[in-house]
Amino acid sequence: MKQDAGRKYLGNLAPKFAELNDDVLFGEVWDRVDKLNLRDRSLITISALFSAGLYPQLKAHLELGKKHGLTKTEVVVAITQLAFYSGWPKAWSTFPLIEEVYGKDDNELELSIFPVGEKNPFADYFKGQSYLYPLSTTQVPLFNVTFEPGCRNNWHIHEAKSGGGQMLICVFGNGWYQEEGKKARFLKPGDIVNIPANVKHWHGATKDSWFQHLAIEVSGVDTKTKWLEEVSDEEYNKIGE
């Protein structure tokens, strides 16, 4: 998880502290998504900061937790329980921060206007948790695919004798798309990816953001998806260096 706040705000005053903050705390501890995902790490950190009454840092981590997929309801429920153990007045001070970060709308945090759906039935071909919702299965097959932070699918190929391939329309968060032998492309809402048939590639979320894209299957002759090897942690962690 890349972070530069330490160097930005404390680089001159406390350079060693800044280095430990950016490179060790966020670069190593937060980066161990194989042990705890970013959503759970955010909830743990929010709980610790709430208990200590460190409200400026708490607000910053509420914002980060929202980015990592924590809903408003989940945070409110967590703070309500913590209030019994760490202090009722702290909860009174925290709820306004939650409203600042999430807004006063009582609805759950939505990743986009499209439903998230159920856990992906193709989970064997994904590293990390993903979700799938079929928006249309007639005329043009169209699916909403949601990736938790750090989740990505395996290398794969959309095979076709003619035509075929896939289009991605990015609708929420930040992600990556990469074709074999090429540099990974950073994706954000509004970006469109045209994936040719018979080209080896993968796509998924960045380390610190949920990601959604609509996947459009392009019609063709004898089309099928050939799933290949995982995108290794070593490959994935080198992106953006």
C-alpha cells in the first residue's frame, strides 16, 4: 500500500519517523493482504483510534475504510459496540465524523449504481474475493464484476476463430489491465478497455481500492475463455514501481 504522507508532512522535521510510517507501516504491515485484507485492517485501525480518542487520524482512516469497502452501517455498528468498552462520549464525538465521511444518507455505501451480486462462481480463476452480477444475458451478455482490493483474475484468453474478445467499462474504483509482454494500464471510472480475441491478459483491482467494471462479451465464432496461471504476487507487486 503506497503512502507518502509521512514524507510529505514530516520529512524535514522527523525523516526517520516519516520513513517508518511510509515504508514499514503502510509499505509492509498494511501490504500483507495475504494475512488480513485491507477492509479488515481498516476496521481494526478505526477501532484502535476510536479507543484512543485520536479523532483527526480516525477521520482519515474512516475515509480510507470507506475506500476499502466498509459500509456506513458497519462502521456505526462497530462504534456502537466499542462505546460500551471504550467510552460513550467518544461515540458521540465519532458519529459526526462518520456523517462527514459517508454523508447523511442512510443508505448503504454503493460501489456504483449497479448491483454487486453474489460471490463469483468463477472464484477458482481469481486471487482474492470477487462478485458477479448478470445485468443482461440476452442480445449482448453484460456482467458487473466487483473486485475487493488486491483481487485480480488469472491470466486468460478469449479464444475465437473470428470476432470475439471482450470490452470492459470501468464504473468504480481503481484497477489494472495488462496484456502479456506489455506494461499494465491503470484504470479509473469512465475508462474503456477493448480486449482483442486470442490475446493473453488479466485485470483486477489495485491494492488499496475496490474496483468494478462492466464486462461485455463480443460475439464471434467458436468463442470460449481459456483460463491460465495466476498473476503471482511478485508480478502484481511490481506494478507501479
